[in-house]
Amino acid sequence: MVQAARPGFGAATIGPFLTVREVAARLRLSTATVYDLCESGGLAHVRVSNAIRVAEADLTAFLLRQRKKGQR
């Protein structure tokens, strides 16, 4: 896991990270859809060089937001 300090928040633990392919497999989506979600800002991610990684916590938060939208 990676320790990251954010101003005003102290140290936060981030990780483990998933690849776009792993996220797509878990959600049963195409990798293109996952890239679109990242690009649109809907799915928080980290770009490391030319690779996109999604923290499991961010994937969980995304799914919870989607569930709440669907319960309106």
C-alpha cells in the first residue's frame, strides 16, 4: 500500500491498485468503457507514466455512488 499525504487530511492509505483490465473484468465491462469512466471523471484513478491504476477503495466508492443514483 502507498502512503499519500494530502493537505488538510494527514496521511491516507491508498491501495491496492487494479489495472483497467481488472476493473473491466470485475464490472463485466469493456476496457474502453473503463477508460471512458476515468476520462470523464466518474471513476477516480491514478496515472503512473502511461498506465492507469484504480484503487480498490475508489472502485467501491464509484459502485456505491452508482447504487445510490439507481435508488432514486
